[in-house]
Amino acid sequence: MLLPGLMCDRAVWAPQIEALAPLAACHVMAYGTLDSLDAMAAHVLEQAPPGRFALAGHSMGGRVAFEVLRRAPERIERLALLDTATHPLAAGEPGATEKAGRLRLLEIARTEGMTAMAREWATGMVHPAHRDEPVFEAIVAMIARATPEIFAAQIKALLARPDAAPLLAAIRCPTLVLCGRDDAWSPPARHAFMHERIAGSRLVVIERCGHMSTMERPGEVTVALADWLQAATA
């Protein structure tokens, strides 16, 4: 089960779906206008195959993965957390600043269109070297396929995100923690925090890569996911 991040769709996992086909049947979730991480997690469990399954989440998808884990830890055979984090919305001015920034982008989406919003947002999401490459336009096109209504719902979900850190010590399945070296939104330090608290986890940091690791550096991410899928389970 592959869980996309904020305003992402199947395209964010497309390189991995193709490359990992010999190892796994990949299913990509769509959240529609669900406006809480808990509701998204319930939807994942409704759509998941019976029994245990591998679960990979990118960005907001990692947050959804934590809520799936909270609901049904016995269903998760292995876990991959990509370009994500555990912390809730910060108190005080930092949290207010994050909220204002997200709502400003939503206003751009509503008044200037999704493409205008996507270009502004994606500029900070990718490594500077990739801003003039086709991958940047692919990211913009992906975000622009969504709607302001979906954006508003997902912003609401993220602003209400719970603290997932208490879950980390209980994770016992093979776990991959991965991010771009230059991920400005979910930097390597946050992934090191998760890695240190998840017993037996593997930490992978992709060089010359921002937040959109699956699209920016698809080959390196695919190799890490293939190794994760083939890791022995307890």
C-alpha cells in the first residue's frame, strides 16, 4: 500500500510501481476530500488486502501510515517512512506561522488557480538543481490535477496532526526511514530521530534530493524500497 503526500497522486509513486512490480503488487491510495488523518487511515484499511501488508508513506502519507499503525499494528508487515515526521503542529508563533503559510497557498489556489499555487509551493519542495528539469514540471502538473477543495481538506488534516513519536518504540516490523539530504520541510534530523527510536530500522539519506524523493531520485529510492521489501520479517 503506497500512501501519497499532500496534493500528490499516483504519479508520485509511478517509478516505483513499475520497478517494483516483480516484488509486489502496488496499490496507491487516493484520499479525496477526507479531512482528517484518522479518516484517511480508516480508508486505507478498508482498501487494503486482507491480512498483513507492506505500508509505505511519503510526506503526509507517512502521517497517515502512523495512524494506520495506531489503529491496526498487527496488519503491518513492514513500514517505510519517506520525507515525513512525527511532530504535531507547534504551539505558539511557529504553529501560527505554519498555518498562515498553508492558508496563503490555499488562497492562491482559489484565486489564481492550482498551477500558480503548485509552482510556488514546488519551488521549495525540490532540490535547487531540479527546478529547471522535467521532474519539476511533472510535480507541478501532479499538484495542479487536484482541486482547492482537496487542498483545503488535506490542510485541515495536517494542521490537526497528532504527535506520532510515542508510536515509534513499539514498531517491530522491518522499517525503512528515508529522506532527501536537502529536504527543507522534513530534514534528515527528523528522520534520524525516528530511526533512533525504531528498533532495527534502516536510515537512508538520498544526496542532491529535496522533499519529493520518489520523483527527484527515483532510482535510489527504488533500490532502498526493494531492499526493504526483501528484508526478513521477525
